[in-house]
Amino acid sequence: MNVPTVAELFTEGKNPDVLFWVGCAGSFDQRAQKITKAFVAILNKVGINYAILGKEEMCTGDPVRRAGNEFMFQMMAYQNIQVLNNYGIKKIVTACPHCFNTLKNEYPELGGKYEVIHHTTFLQKLIDEGKIKLKEGGSFKGQRITYHDSCYLGRSNDIYEAPRKVLEALDAELVEMKRCRSNGLCCGAGGGQMFKEEEKGTVRINVERSNEAIGTGADIIASACPFCNTMMTDGVKLAEKEETVKVLDVAELVAASLD
């Protein structure tokens, strides 16, 4: 895919309007790479002047900070902030709530002040402005979609409406789980849990959450976070429902419905 880097634009004396922060999952995880591609396809179609940092992008440091390594977090953060400030970046969009939360709420005290937008909010704005045109009777008409609230998007940053409004624009039937919005249940990956074995218990959190989603009778579980996507996909596989229930990111649903 033809994706410009900030460094390339910089050599031409140009600046992107928006920096797309890809994040570790979106860069290296095979499943999450599809989300990145879907979002880039939308940006290209709409004609947004954007760029990525490419090899200059480091992990935001979210997992190490949650796991308790403050020193490592600050080292990573300062390096990222230096790169962003050198390029004069003002506006960042990311498809990962973990990156979003860290860049928006934790970088300012270290000298990194940016306008940070989650991709669901960004997509909602583009739909509202009529820049994203969706197919009439779109690809998902008549299908049931349930949306899983990511902790860092919902409870941490109070973003509940944007992803739902985007899904409503798809002409599908939106069904809610009993535990949703501020009462939503974690997928089980936050706080660095994505990278370690869970403590002893009776049920894995991702299994419990996936079963709640499957219980709505939805054809599609929509998520807005690469970690949530992995956890829900694993839960659906364990329930042997992969044939009937798909786990897709909001950006993938929009990209598949573009006019």
C-alpha cells in the first residue's frame, strides 16, 4: 500500500494534516494489520493528507507502564515525543485505544501535547460531514452487530457514542450486551495482561465476554481495539462459533461498506 511517511513529506517541505499512529499491534500483529489496511483504505478514499512515522515510531510505552516499569515507559515516551515535536506534529489519529489513552492523557506531562483522536471518532466525523459515502443498503444490511466497549475508550475516555453512530450508519441492527457502555466488561487484555498468563480463577475473562456477545445472537462482534479483537476472536474460536460469528473492527466494517 502506498502510505507516506512524515520523513518523506518533510524532505519535500510538506507536513501532514494528520499523523496516523499505527501502534505495535497494527504494525506487527497479522490480524491487526488488516485493521490498519482498512483504515488506510478509508483515508486514501476520502483524500486525507496523512502520514505515518514508519520506522521512527516506537511503542507508546502503555504495556510497560501498566506492568510497572516506569523507567522504561519514560524512556520510550521521551523518544517518541522528541520525534513528534521535531516534526511539529499537532494532530494524531490512532486505531488503538491504548495508544490513544497514553498519547492523549499521559504524554502532556512529559512535554508531548497533541490533539489525539481515536479512529472511531474520526470516522464518525467523516460520515457526519458526508466525506465517507456508504453503499445504499450496505454490505451489512439486516445483520445483527453487537459492539464491545474497550476499557480505554469507554470508561477511561468516555467515548461510547462515536463507534455506535458509525455502526448505525451501516444499516445493520445494533444489539447491546447486558454489560455495555460504562458497565462494560473488560476483554481481559488490558493492564499488560495481553502479554502474560492470567492468574488462577474459574473462567477466563475473554471467554466470559465472548459468550455474552454470542448470547446476543449477533452475526458480527464489532470492536474498536486490536487487543479486544484478539481476545474476542479467541473466545469465539473456543465456543466453536467462527463459522457464524465474525469479529471485526469498526474500520473494517466501514471499509467494506464504502460506496
